[in-house]
Amino acid sequence: MAGPLDARRERIETAIRAAVGAEDPVELYGPAQYVLDGGGKRLRPLLVVLAAEMHGSDVDSALPAAVAVEVFHNFTLVHDDIMDNADTRRGRETVHLRWDEPAAILVGDLLMGIAYEKLARLPADAVPAALASFGAMVRKLCEGQALDMAFETRNDVTLAEYVRMIDGKTGALLGCAMELGAISAGAGAADRASLVLAGRDIGRAFQIQDDLLDLTADSADWGKQVGGDVLEGKRTWLLISALERAQGAELALLKRVMSGGVSVEEIPVVRAAMASLGVLKDTADAVIFHSDAAIGHLRAAPSSPARETVIDLVRSMQARVH
């Protein structure tokens, strides 16, 4: 599996590095190239080409959509970093820090435009459906981001609201990626709908797993502060679930978490409280549930090596420990 995936990834990487396509003015294109040279797992464009292969097409036909998805994803990261006032991204300075905030906003706008340019290079009969899918995804992603920001000041966030946020911020782009691959291959509406649902559940599983690992990962492999979400008082699947169950001293502790009022030394205490409430186990079960749901939707696609590769990717994400 690793060999074929690596070959696809190399094709995608080459196309992404060429996506900017200009150098002057350097004040615009320099930061844009910097963003796209930042690397990453390239999961989203891989899902595009694998979805195309599931429906009888190949990498070449899906490559414009794959590049569009990854360029757009990087656009969202540039603007997210501004909103979060983040200093680093993938071990490098963020664009607004290395240059400045106006440059980062402009680069984000450029990357959005490049994404649409790439979509327009799909076969002519696929472009209308691709643009419709992409536009709906952009709307849903913005809704998810708006919810995430609103949650920062709310003390009554429900799990249903949190799932809606995940579906926007994470699942929408994953589902769109696979739908675009299917569109490029000429797949029908039912096949496309199954892949959108698969992407939604992959997004749910991934984000819930991320929430869990923030508190349970080995610090040497996690690469960041274990319990960072706890220190920030971030509304996560774990915290929302725990607040629904806690009473007495545990509830008081979790309310302090929500207000960002706990110390690094108290992270093990918070973890123990969530374990005693059954939250850690139930969260791990939720990851399995949504991973299995995603695999169920993928099984609706025609049997192929590409389909099994995506299923293997879902299983590997389900099993990750950092």
C-alpha cells in the first residue's frame, strides 16, 4: 500500500508546487509559494484521486481537483492562523508573522482564486457539478469556523452543536474532496452522496480522536503540550461530555477548565476525572463508531484497490496514538 500511495503523493506534490505559476510581484507570490512548500500529509488530494480511481478514472483526470482541494485547504490555514494569532505552522513561521497580516490576507485570497482556476480545468461536463460541490463546501466550512469561534465564549455548548462544527470545519472538505474525485470520473449522484457521507464521518472520527489524544497521547510523540486544550479551556468532545455527567467537586474542576483556570500540574487530575466519568472510554468508542460508519459508506463504492486503500487509511487513523 505504501508504494502506490507514495507514487500518487509525488504526482500531487509536483502539481501543488507548480500551482502558483508566477513569481512577480514577489510580495504576493513569494508568500504563496512559501505556503504551498510547507508540506503536509496531503490527505485531501489523495482522497480526490483515490475516489476517482474507485469510479474507473485515474490520477491525471482528478489532478486539477486534487490540487484545488489542497490549495484551498492551505488558504484556510493561512486565515486560521491570523484568527488564532498563531506563530508557527508545520514547524515554520506563519505567513502573517514572517511577512505581515495584510500580506497573509492577500495570499489567502490568491490561493482561493487558484483553487477555482484548477477546478475550471476539469473536463467541461464536470465543471458545473464540481463548482456546486465546492461552493457548498466553502459555505459549510465557514459556518463551522463561525461556530468554533462562538464556542469560545459559551458555557452551554452541546455535543450536537459540536458535531455540527466538526462537520463544517473538518468533514465538509473531506467529503468534498472525495465527491470531486467522483465527479471527475463521471460518477452518479448516489455514488457521490455516499462519499460525502464517508468524508463527514472521517472528519468526525479524526477530530474526536484528536480531542482524545490531546489528553492521553505520549508527550514525546504528540509534539505539543499534552492537555493543551484543557489549559486553553477549549470546548472539546471530552469537556462537553464530562460537563454533562459531572457533579460536585468534579463539576467544579471542569468549570475551572472551561474558564482556562487550571494549571499544567492539574492536567493529570482532569484526566483522572474524565476517566472516572467514563468519558475517555466513550470518546474512544465514538472514534470507532464514526470510523466504522465511514467504512460502511465507502463499501457502497465499487470494489477496487483504491477503495480498500481508503478503508485502510481510515483504519490507520482510527488506530493512531499520536
